[in-house]
Amino acid sequence: MSLHSPRRTIVTRAAIAVVATALLAGCSGAGGTAAKGGADDNTLNVLMVNNPPMVELQKLTAEHFTKETGIKVNFTVLPENDVRDKISQDFANQAGQYDVATISNYEAPIYAKNNWLHPLDAYVAKDAAFDQKDILEPLRESLTAQDGKLYAEPFYGESSFLMYRKDVFDKKGLKMPDKPTWQQVARLAAQADGAEKGMKGICLRGLPGWGEVMAPLTTVVNTFGGTWFTKDWKAQLTSPEFTKATKFYVDLVRKHGEAGAPQAGYAECLNNMTQGKTAMWYDATAGAGSLEAADSPVRGKIGYVQAPVEKTESSGWLYTWAWGMQKASKKTDQAWKFIAWASGKKYEELVGRQTGWPSVPAGKRASTYANPGYRKDAGAFADVTLQAISSTDPRHPGVQPRPAPGIQFVGIPEFTDLGTKVSQEISAAIAGRQSVTQALAKSQALAEKVAGEQR
């Protein structure tokens, strides 16, 4: 997927093209496209991804937000790859067709640098009820650009952690540390492999995509002491640390991971864990909600611990879908009212009452984790999730300085293309079609080209 734009500089054109590249991180849900309304002051156009929490928001908006404010909201709801393409086009051209759109902590600083977003600091300062300090610090930081201004508010957030079958571990006499190392996880995976018929020791993403296999693998690289680039933009994919981490990951998933690993991403690992086909799973904290759902066969059987580490204190990733306001919007006051409502405490309480606390778009506010209703329904994983998110450091996720923010990605426009190409090489190594050394040699050449452009 690519797009063309009349923007003036080569850098910006490249940014537009690359940001619009299809992201392969899995997100699913049902949604549709609403027709656009008029251009009056009481109508907003909102473009958003069709994840289940957004679809729920769409259902609740007219009855609650519009009824309270008189502001009508016309939603355009699209699958992830399509919505990123459409947002890139509209925001890059500053066409102003959409007032608000869902962007992630990957895009926010890039869009801000290109002057596509309206800073939100003035609105936050005037809106005490929104309680900006309640937003978890790592999310606030990840949505703040290098100029020190805030450019988006989170709708929900996530980190990563290790999930495991408590009952299987008990039967095998295995003990999961509260803060495991990757070496301990590898030993446990070997011991749990085959604990039940058809059960593998662990599920790790192997599906190509910068948001699929490269997300968990990059956290492993970070904690093993590696990095994609040094602070002065020298590619490091063939460094001893990057190589050791990648060999460890590939060996672990090949020896004790899921069948069909080169085609397995978030959705496949979630299914494997739900269906009792794996004893452990390292992935997004968001997965816990599905595992603990009322109809889940493994509800109550799962334990949750922090992301495994080696050389760092923590290693979980950080991701959020957030609301960004287009710089060209002529309805900034109305747009802020919508953002403040959708990311506010009262909206979480509304969802809790209407559809149940497991459906709350959590992972963004400290107050959520003190809410008795939420704690009752999400008690199995609430504290571990909060700890995982709170311990992330998007600007310093490893053992050395970085040239750009990001934990499971490098916060530059070119990373969507680079990360996807490297992921294809890693996936081929998982499939046994080439060695890790061969995969990283090819990847290093790709990274060196990007590094040269950055320098």
C-alpha cells in the first residue's frame, strides 16, 4: 500500500509513503462506515480503526456524548491497514476531512514533526475534570513529541507479559518465577512441552510483519543488550547481542513453539492458548481479557508474570491507540470535547455499566486499576498489566542510548518498511529456510541503508 502527495520535501514524501505502509500487527473487529454529515459547528468527523473497543464507542456516542453536548459525530470505521492509509492521506495533505483520528504512539511523534497534528496542551490545562495526571506516565510520554508538546490522548494502552497455565505447571511440579529470565522460560518451555496431548511449551509470534514477529523479538533484543541502531545511527543487526537474542528466539520457537510458527501471529497464539495447545505465551497484555472471558475454556487457569528479562530490569513493550486532532480542523473545541469524553473516566464507567468491566478500554489511567468493579472482573491480570505498562521506558528501553523513541519499534517513518522486510528474513529462519546468521546479514544491509539516510 502506498500513496502519493504534493508535499514539498523529499523527506516528507518518504514519510507519507512509509507511514502508509500496511502494518501487520493483528487487530480485529466488526465495523462499518458512516456517511459524512454537514460542516456545521455541531458535527465532527472521526476516522478510527475497527477494533472492538472503538465499535463499542460508536454504539454509545449518540445516546451519551451527543445527547450531553449536542455535537453529532460521524464515524468512518475501517480495518487497521486501510485506516492508517486514509489517515496518512488526509492528515498529510491537511485536507481537513476528518477532525479526529485514531493514531498510535508510533505515528504520533512522526505526525507531530510533520506539523499534521494540533497540540493538546492548552485544552488539557483548561480541563481539570479530564485529569491528565491520571494518564499513565509512559503513555503521556509516548504521545509527547520532541518539542515537549502533547499531541494525542490514549483510548487504551497495552504492554506485554508472560502468560502460563497454572494447572499444567502444578501437575508437572514446575514453578514460574514472578520475574522470570528468558533462560528460565526456555527451561520451563522444554519441561512443559508435551505436558498434555498436543500441547507445546510456548507460543511466540513467527508471522512476518513489523508489528507481528518483530514486536516480541525486539523486546528480547533489548533485554539481551542489543539495539537496531546506536545513538549515532550505526546499524547493529549483526552485533553479538542482536545475534544472540535472535538465535535464542528462533531456537526456542523451533524447539518448543507452536506448529506452523512462521504463519502464527497474535491471533493464532491467542487461539492456541485458549484451546489448550500451549503451556506459555509471551505477548500483549490485551490478550488476558480474551483468556479470562466468560466463555473462555481456560478462564481462571492462567497465571500472569512480567515480561522475561536478561540484562534490563523490565522488557515489556508499549502500545496505544490514541486520539489525534488534525491541525487543519476548524472545530478544535468540539474535537477536544469528544477526545476528553472518549478518553475520560466517565466513559470507562459507562462501558463498565453498559457492557461489563472486561470491555473497558483500560491500560491508560491509574484510576482504572483502583476501581472496585474493574478489579473484581480483571483481578487475575490487572496488577501485572499496570506494572508492565508503568515500568516501560519508550526512550530508554535497553542498555544503551537510542536515536529514536520506541520499545518494540524504532520511531522513524522508515521503520514500517524496514521492520517488515527484516521480519520476512526472521520468519524464513524460523521456517528453516535459512540460518539466523544469513537472515541477519541480509537485514543488516537493509538497516545500513536506512541508517545512512538518517545520518
